[in-house]
Amino acid sequence: MTAIRVADSWPGSTVACVGGLDVEVIDRFFAAFTAHDGATMAACYRPDATFSDPVFPDLRGPEVGAMWRMLTSRADELTVELVDRAAADGTGSASWVARYRFGQTGRPVVNAVESTYRFEDGLIADQRDAFDFPRWARQALGIQGLLLGRTGFLRRQVQQAARGRLERFLERER
């Protein structure tokens, strides 16, 4: 796979994500992600979009954009590399790697993610992200993640904490 330096190919990522070819939407999304521009990332989604990953398993509508605004607003050491992407016939995929310090512990994380997309009207209607939760937990949480990363208990704890942070962020945005 060839590394795509999206940040170099889409300067000025603070513009709104307007409908277009699905692969262009992915490129704009990752250019904004690289620039920590959660507002532009949010604009790449339909208002009724859905999102799911191991930490945020069921986001809908405005929660999706709020999650990206929250995550990018506190991402001092975040770097994102879009490794590969493709899109055709209303669907797409992306392989990417995020490197950051986990806020609650300060531990470094390297998270390889596989995303799948469904597009409608030139915007993301649904996004499903998959990553190795036990590996992430081991990096982010240390010994607790190593010992409990494969358990539903830790996953639920992480999901509840993330949901609480998102709800507080949404409350502050109102």
C-alpha cells in the first residue's frame, strides 16, 4: 500500500466538506483530521449519519460530528496517516494509523484502524471503524489494559467513560 499524504494534497482543510466523489470526501475528511479540524470532519457527514467503533459503538446524527470535534480539540500530539483508501458505487474504505497520547494516562498509542463507509448525496451516511481493542487497551491503559483488555467488562467501562465525555462535550456546545 502506498502512503497518501492527504495533508499535503488538500491544503486549507477548514473549508466545508461539500458533496463530491466519494473518494474526494475521504480525502477531505483525512486532510481535516490531520489538521485537527473537527468542524470540517463533521461537515463530511450527513445530518442523520451513523458511526460505530469499539469505543463509540452507536453514534447518531449530531453525536458523530461532536465526537470528532471533541477528539480533535484535545489532540495536542495526534498524528494521522492515511495508508490507503478506495471508494466506488456509494461505498468506500480507508486504512489509517493514529498516533497520540491517551489523555487519561498520558501513555502513547499507535492505533491501526480499518474504516468502511456508505455515502449518500456525496457525504458520509455511515462509518464503521474496526481496530484491535485489546491492543489499544494495553497501550492506552497499561497493566489494566493488558490484564482486562479482552474482557467485556473493560470494554463497557471504556465505552461508558467515552459516552460520558461526549455528553459533557455536547452539553458545553449547546
